Amino acid sequence: MPKNDFIIKELTEKCTNCGNCRIICPVFKEKGEEAFSARGRINLIRGLVKKELPNNQKIRGHIFTCLDCRQCIDYCPADVDYSNIMSLVKRDLKSRSRFLSLKDMLTSGLFSAYDHSFYFKALRFLKNLITVFGRIKPLKKYFSAVLSYLNIPEYSDIPEKNFFRIKKRHELKKYSGIRTAVFTGCGGKYLYPETADRFVKILRNSGIEAVIPKEQVCCGNPLLYSGLSKNISQNRSVNMKAFNSLVEISFVTSLCSGATRVLGSYGKEHNEGRLRFKVRDHIEVLTEYLKSVEPEYSKRIIFHSCPKCKNQKSSNEFIENLYIKSGKTPPVTFDYCGCTELLDRSNLEARSIITGAFCGKNNIENYDIIACSSFECIEYLNYYFSANKMKIRAVHFIEAVKT
């Protein structure tokens, strides 16, 4: 791994091999082998850097089973930047491959700095077509199998041509002087546009002017996770151009906690420049500015925010504020649910076991709704619930707020 050897070596040398990460690593808990723990992967990476281990499929398999849940970072007494190590190593391993796999080509294309409306429209059409034919009894078994194999996610039917016509559909009431630009993320733009639309309505009802730059693209988080980070610079350049061209913006609001972290790095100087505005998570904005909102659901709901979102405090404040009038706050879990990135179906066997344990620990089947702080959780959990014929449905935190 010649490109980042020196940086990777420096980062991995901070690891003291204490083994604290094994306590929390969900993959190690499921596999029970040292090579599947954060410490084990770091030692494999050291071996690769020193040329003591071969760069073969087995070792790459161990490295790519990391689900980026980021729990080990909180448990590490040496403050090892494990997530950064994994991003650099995955990138180098992918760059050494002569050809990208079909999955990598799809990921690279789907989350690139281009508009992908046609792709998602095509998937929606395909799903509807399969569903129609699947109602015919002799064909039902086969088309259900096809639908399951394709892993096509749920989609909103909100007309895309109306998505950016915010002023015509949501009146700004009692302008507070605060103006925010909303970063929808891929989830808010393609999979759950009704959530972004609902968020804008809530903000504008509360006197906060909200705009959605039409030119924005994926933040690059799925590319980072997949080891395709060399493709991110174009995403960053397009996004900074879209947001830096705006005027009188108080801050940028992100609807995705993962994107909040990536967009935050835009504030540092890059070849493409830097983002002029501070990036704030949607939960933080809801908690600080929206004091009179009411809950959409009063019963059989549980809230969830994954450890990698790093917003436990603001999530608790948001939920308590939302249910302060009712006097009864729903339960909230910060356990890892097994999600990785949008539309990612890697390591499904291990993740299914992790998600099963998550559901059992939190008695998920006792609820109708689980409200999540990130689109990754929503998309993956709805896939899991559907595959296991569970009636519960995952929605965004925004969907739990009455408009």
C-alpha cells in the first residue's frame, strides 16, 4: 500500500493493543475471532504496511467486514482514529485493483457528482411492475423472489418536479430573521423526499426561511465507506459551489447525521476551497429553534440514533422537548442497529444477526414506529423489517413531528 503507508503507519502506531475495542465491536461479538476486531484489523494493516502479510482476498475480507459503527473509537483509551485508518486502507486496497467490481461501479456511479433521478425512477417503475405481476398467483412466488433479490428500497411518490417549489407550497410565517440552506443528502433527495419537504414546512411554519440548493449532490459518505474516496473531490467541489453561492445564510442544516460529519470537514481548506457556513444537524436545529412542536405519534413509538451519529445529547433533548406537554417520553435507544450506508447490502449475514440482537434487546416488535436520526438506519431497517415480515416501520425524526 504505497500511497498512504506513512500516514497509516503513524495512525496505527497509536494502538496499544489493549483490547478494549473487542468489548464493543459487533462483528467480533458475532464472529469471535481476533481478526474481526478493531485491534485485529489494525494488526493486519500493520502487517500489510510492513510487507509481512500478503495482500490476499482473506485479509481484505477481514478488513472490509468493518461496519464503521464507530463504537470502538469511544472505547479507545489511546484515541486511535480507527475510522480514518479504515478509510485510507480501503482506498489503497481498492486503488490496487485493476478492475472495480460491479458493486463498486454501481456505488461509484450512483453516489457521484451527477443527478441520478432517472436511476431511482427506473427502480421505482421496476418495483411497481414486479409488484403488479406478483399479484398473479402462479407468478407470485417467482416475482417475490426477484423483488427480494434486487433489494429495491421503499420510495416516496412525491412528484420530483414539485420538490423544489418550496415557496409555492409552504408559506413563511412570522419571519424570524434566520435563513438556512438544507442539505437533503441522497436519502432526502431520492429515497425520502417527503421528509425533506416536511422539514422545510416545519421550519417555515416556525419563521425560519429554508432553501434547498438544487445543484447539491451526495456528500460522499457512501464512497468513503466503500474505499472509493478518490472520487469524493468532485462531490465536494459541486456542493461547495452550490452552497457558497447563497447569501444571507445563517447556517447549513443537514438532514443526515453522517452527512453532517462529512460536510463539517468542508469547513477546512481543500483544493476546492472551503464551505463558508457552519453545518448543523437537523436534531440540533429542531431542539434550539422549534420550541412549540408537537409529536405526530403518541403511542407505540421508539426513537433510535446509532452510535456513529454522535448526537445522543441533542437527541435526548429533542425527544424530551417534543413530548414535554404529554408528560410521557417514549423510549430511545442508542444501540447499534447494523446499518452502514444507503443501499449497501454487504456483510448481510453478520449484520442480520446484529440487527436481530438489536431488535430483541429493545423489544422492537412491541412498537409500530421506530423514528431514526439518519437515512441509513431508516433504509436498512425497513429492508430488514420487510425481509423478516415485521410490521414495524422506520421513519425519520422529522416524520415524528406534527406539521
